[in-house]
Amino acid sequence: MFYRCTLSGAPHYRSTLITTPHGFSTRLGGISRGKYTKSMNLAFGRGDDDGTVIKNFEILAKSISANPENGVMLGQVHSSDVMTVTKDDFGLGVYKKTDKCLDGYVSCEPGALLCVRIADCIPVLFHDSKNNVIGAVHSGWRGSVGAISSVCIDKMCSIGAERQSIKAAIGPGICFGCYTVGEDFVESCKSSLSSALCQKFINKKGRVYTADLKKLIYLTLLESGLKEENIDISTLCTCCNPDEFFSHRYHKENRGTMGAMIALSPERNHK
């Protein structure tokens, strides 16, 4: 179950399944003052100066009780690439500039803070509390079709996680009704996925196709070995709620970008 947290700092959403510090931001609670980025914009290059974006990152990190200096937030390219974050990577993309781009992270490093950005695409946060491993992915349609969530789970297991212990929270993103797609999307899906799977998340009404990315991600998680009871799905749509969220479909390019964060406690728990 998802719930809105407003007790401290910036308002954000959390999942009751995830017991480590985490949060899915809204467009509220930051310091951006731009016409289109007000107020919690987490993307560089959208009109805010870098210092404002970094301050917003710090506000959100502290709102979930995480250390922003340990954060990693690279550029995103709608890939299925997932990076294993070590202590040497802390600050990358926030305080340490880099041209490296990808769309997911895993870590078992104490104190690590992983952040992906979204504005309709689907954020997914992962946590294995038994083995102290976390993950985060930005899953647009290319990443969803490319099963980036499955890649993330495999990476988590490679650094000590167990599939049966991993819990996943599929955060706010564009809903089935708002996500209209074209023939190119449908053909790309059919060329990569089975027809039976495509029928489960793509619908055609008249000449219009709509796609349910959250459902595709959910099915991918099940196929990857996660238990049904270990998957939480937010019903919130970023496009349906433009006053609370930035939405690429609703606001077009006149928008900021939100974030989804997850962190490990500074000290690893002993079994």
C-alpha cells in the first residue's frame, strides 16, 4: 500500500512494503522558482541552475532520512542498463559531473542512496531487507519492454540478494487510460515480446492503442521470481494529476522532473 508522507521536508509517497528509507517525490516541496519547474525539479538543464537542482536533491534525500552526499543520479537514456553502486560512486551525477548515462542501480553499500528521475515513466524501487540490498530503475516503454526490472533483480542477486526476499514498489506513473501509443510501439513490443504477453498490457479501442506499463512491469517481476505479495503498485497517475506531478504527456516540455529514491542505512545490519 502506498501512502503520502508530509511529516518532514518535501511531500512524497512511500510503500508499506519497503522498510528502508525511500520515497517517490511530487512536484512540491522544493525551491525551484521557474515558471515550469516550480518547485521540486530534480533534472539539470530544464531551466533551473545546477545549485537549485542539487538543493532540491538534498531536500528530498533528507525528507526520507538519507544522506544526499551518498547519492547517485546519472543521466537517463531509456536503456536496460543497471549499474552496481559502490562507495567510490557516491555523489556521481549530483556533486561529481559525468557523461555516463543509464537507467538503473543496485547496491549493498551501507549508506548508498539511489535516485532515478521520472515524469510519466515508471519508477520501481527494490529492497531485500534480509540481505541488505537495494535497487532502483527508471522504466519507460523501452526499458519496460527490455525488462530492466528483471535485469535489476539479477544484478541484486549477483551481490547477495535472494529473489524470494526481494520486495518491489512500482511508483506513480502514467496510467493505462492516459498512455496512448502508436503502431510503432505495438510493432516494437510484438518483435520483442510474445503475442500473449502483449495482449495483457496493450488494448485497442477503435484506432487507438493504450498500454499499461505498470502491468507489464508487474508481469515481468512475477516472471523474474518475485512473490505476488512482495509487489506493491501505486494507482496514482502522473498525467491525471498535473497539479501534484510533472507529466511529459500533460505538460510537454514545459515541466520539471521528479525523483524516486531508496537508501541503505549507514551501518549494515548483521544477520
